[in-house]
Amino acid sequence: QQQVKQSPQSLIVQKGGISIINCAYENTAFDYFPWYQQFPGKGPALLIAIRPDVSEKKEGRFTISFNKSAKQFSLHIMDSQPGDSATYFCAATPPGSGNTGKLIFGQGTTLQVKP
Amino acid sequence: NAGVTQTPKFQVLKTGQSMTLQCAQDMNHNSMYWYRQDPGMGLRLIYYSASEGTTDKGEVPNGYNVSRLNKREFSLRLESAAPSQTSVYFCASSESSGGTDTQYFGPGTRLTVL
């Protein structure tokens, strides 16, 4: 299967709280998992990415947790701020994409951080 | 350094009309991509060009054609627009076609087909 399933579809968090977005995939051959952030009216931009040989990657307030056996990965946003309000997409590189750059995207999560 | 630019920003078409979406990048990237974004569907790849002179189908190519005009420019053409092609279209580029290369997106074209 070449799908990436993302949840929840929308999320409301209070300022200072933790935002958690989950993604699941079926094909164990996926080998690169980026997260993209999109502000209204803009194109997506790379936020953070992880390879399956590590279980966690942290960049500032953003952390990816990766569970290879469960075929799941998640984005945690610590100390969420109103400026984090955006749509977040998980993605995965399907097998055989080494020379194509293809990405399979999740359905997206719209995050609203309330002041 | 403008990155990835797209024209037009907005377009309204009638069913059956044709149009070309333009995309250009100034980052000297080899690979370019066209996606469409629909509510609840995420981003879906329409066509991509791994390098100048090559193009290939993505996940949803039906109803579209592309041209890699040169290294900088990659256009998407709708020959006979249908309401199902109402969407936001994004062009992206990456340095190479390696699976881990960051893709840089343009600001998008919002297309409505009546």
C-alpha cells in the first residue's frame, strides 16, 4: 500500500500546550518521513524530517517520534504558540523513489493554537 | 532570489476551456513537480520532472499535460478543464531527484472550473 494516513483532521490547542499529530503507513519500505508546514495562502515548507533508523528527532519545539514496528510516526509541538497555527502534512518516500523525488502526503491537519 | 514562482495566482475557467499554469525556479534545481491540493486529500502528485528533458506521471495525471521548457521552467496544461479539476495547484522543485531532497513549493494557483 502506498498510503499515509494522518490524524486528526483538525486540532485546537491552548497556548503553551502540546500539539500531537499522528501518521501511519503500511509499506515498510518507506524510508524517509518529512513533515511540511503550510500557512494560509502559502505553499508548504519543510519543517523537520526523520529516517527510520532513529526513533526520535528534535529541532527546537518540534519533535518527530518514530515507531518502526507499529509503522507510525508523530509530530509533537511543545509549548505551542499562536504562530504555529497552520496546516501540517506528514509525508513518506515510497520505495523506488530514490531517483524520482516522489513523496506520498498525508491528508493534512489544521492546527489552531488559541491565545 | 525569488525561489519558486507561479502564475497566475487565481483563475476561473468554464468547462471545456484550456489553460496553462506556469512555474519557474531560480535555485538551479534539477527536479520539478506539480501537485494539486484538495480538502481532506492532502497533496497529490500530478507530474514530475526528475531532470531537464524528462517528465513522468505521478498519482493523478489524467486530464493534464506538462512541459519542462528548460531547467528553470515547468508548465502544467489543462486541455479541456472539468469541474473536478477545481483545486489549488502547487509547483515545487528540489536540487535533485533524491528521495530525501527538500522540496521547495511555490505560492500556488487557485483554479475554479465552472
